[in-house]
Amino acid sequence: MDRKIAIVASDAEAAQAALSELVGRYPTVDPSEADAIVALGGDGFMLQTLHRFIDQGTPIYGVHRGSIGFLMNPYRVDDLPERLNHAEAVTLHPLVMTAERGSGEIIRELAINEVALLRQSPQMAKIRITVDGIQRLEELMCDGVLVATPAGSTAYNLSAHGPIIPLATGVLALTPISPFRPRRWRGAILPHEAVVRFDMVEGAKRPVSVSADSSEVRDVLSVEVRETRDVSLHVLFDREFNLQERVLQEQFEG
């Protein structure tokens, strides 16, 4: 039995053209009534779509009509219902970021790829790192630091020279961004249930922002990051383009 399909698209010209083509060919429903949502665009739009429907729990099938397509399937007009019926689902669990600003405001956001702290001024950030209540680094001088999920380990984390993490390993990457001191520290691999706390040292003098995927909070004093298993996101992939294989293959590319 074919799934009831909803189709959403980014503003990119290629995505909008694909939207017109697919809607003209296949019956569609509103996303609130869909068994599967097709997202046309790049990885950024895929993340936006996952966040948009995170409470609905509907599986998302990304189709590459944007710049970067690691989370996407190839675009083909033919056989969309058949591809959806035979697609493999990958379940992702996001990070919960809890940030405290200098004003005392507490902000919570979910991140599917990573939570990244970045300096806001020309001066390096000074960040104290605690894991599960134990101080692990008294002072990291850096441009920033991030916590990445396995799904996000091939994104910003990889660009910051962090490790690629296979999906089934149940770990998170803690990766510094341009560390100055300790100069030799290259990060850590943490169990997925770890609670990571970042405290800004000299936060008023050395302001730091934090981003949970694309949601930014500026002038933070402290940030806590943990994975939540209370939220599950379901991403659909063609069998020959499954995410587990892509993450594994990425480790062997030059």
C-alpha cells in the first residue's frame, strides 16, 4: 500500500522546479495527514524539515535539490511511491542544549547535528569543560568547541578535524575548534548518555555564542548538552544510499 505523501521544498530554484514536477505527477496531502514527508533541498533544508515536524514524528525522505546532500536521496521523478515503500528508516536522537545567558535567561533547543560554541570577539574564548560532574579541562583556550551526534559527525565536526562516528556506536564527539591551549588536545569520544557542561571563563570579556544546529544564542555564561532518547526522528533512505553505509564510507575517502 502506498504511503500518503506530503512534499515540501526549499526556496532554491532546483527545489521549486522539482516540487512543481512531483506535485503534478503524484497525489499529495497536507503534512499533518502524511505517512511520509518528502523534503526537496539540501542538508540544511533537511535539518529545518526535521525540526519543523519533530513533534509529529512523521518519517522524512530527503531528496537532493540543494548544495550539500549527505542526508538526501538522489532526485528521480519516476517511482517515488515505490522508493518510499522500500526505503529503510534510520532513527536519530537529538541533543538537548540548555544555555544560560548573562541576563539569567535560560534557553533550551534541540540539535540533530551538533551544539557548537564559538567566540564572539577577536579574543579567544576560555571555556571550562565538565563531563558528568567531573571537571575534565579547567581552561580550554580556543575559537570554540562542539558536541556532535553520529549523524552530525560528518558535518561541522569533521571540518573541525573531529572523528567520524558510525551510527550504531552510541557515542558523541567532543571536538575543539582551533584550540590554542592545551595545544595537543584534540577532543574526546563520550558515551551517548554523558552530560557535558561548558562554563565560560571571563565570559563578559570574552563573549561566546552557542548554536544548536541553526538556532543561535549569544552571550552565554554556561551551556549543558545531553542526548535525549525521549525524542526520535525517523529519516528514510533508499537501500543503496543508507546513512549507515555513507558514514562508514566517509572514513575511507581521501
